[in-house]
Amino acid sequence: MTAALLDRAARTAIAELEATDDVEFGVRLLRNTPTHERRDPALLRHWAATADAFGAGLEPVAATARIVESDGGLAKGLLARYTSRPVPTVELFTDTLALAHELIDLLGWRHWYPAGSVRAAAIAHEAVHEQLHHGPRKKDLKRALDHVVLRAGRHTLYGHVAGADEIAAHAHARTVCGLGRSPLLLTAALATAAEPQHGSPHGSPHGREK
């Protein structure tokens, strides 16, 4: 399948996605993440907006993982995948990247996603996860989200907000790669374009294996 074969229903669905703001895509990501099913929608939007702003404000970091390219991403619902063993590696899926660029041109989104920016954004996304998972910014994100699970005197324990690091990584990629919209919009459009034959790249198009 190619993006040029989008039917009227798919085009209508993508137009509705285009009208959705970037923070709302973050809300949807959180809502579809286990542990958030019964959360107050206002709280989810607050967390999504906070994580988006946090990621956008992070300083750029150089990618240290090995970069490889593979086919078969559409079948897996992935644009990129990170693995830490045997050596840290970011795997980019060329078929999903190709569909992304075809879709961007078809929809007239090139001003939002300049040439080469999707690949760069996927790499930037994975690079910043190192800070958010194992580096000093992990605690900073928790504090920013202010999800308090325990207070004891002067001590405060902040809980993990599942999915917030993913929103922050997307916002970081959007900012450092000069994108006009979040990669989450492109992800949702890709899911719509790929769904008839391949199944949608639901959630985030970034896989992560230890």
C-alpha cells in the first residue's frame, strides 16, 4: 500500500487528526497507557502538557547508540526501535520512513516535517530517553509532573507517570529537529494510512527492548 491510495474515510480521519492539538495527542497516549484508565481527564491533560513542555526545554544530546536500518517496520507498527544489548542500537525501519515521507508530501505537511527530519527526529527521540530513563533528568521530570505518592515530614516521594517520558521525548524531537507539529500527529496519520493492510502503528512508533 502507498499513501496515494488513501480512501475518503482515511483522508477524513487524518483531517480530524490534523485539527487536534499536540497536547491532546499526549493525553490520548496517557489514556491508552495501563494504570491511567480511571484518571481524571483534567489530570491527564495537565501531565501531558507538563511532559511536553519539559521535553521541549531539554538541551540537545548526541546519539551514542549504533544506528542501523531495516525493513518490516509497518508489519510491526514501528518507525524505530531501541535495544541495549549486545550494544546500544537504534533500528530505523525504512518502509515506515518511506510511507511517512510519502504521506507528508501527499498531505502538504512538508512545512511541518522538513526533508530528513523524520529520521533525525526518531534518532533524537531515542537519544533523549537515555536521560529520562537513567540520567539526571529522570528525577527532574518526576518533580515537574508533581505526582506525589508519599509525604513524610520534609521528604516527598514522587511517583512515576507511565507514558510521560514518551511525550517528553516526542516534544524534544519536535523542538530540536525544527518540526512544526509533534511526531505524534505523524504517528497517528501513519496508523490510519497503514491500517488497511498492515495494522496500525498504535501508541508510539518507537519500540524499546532491554
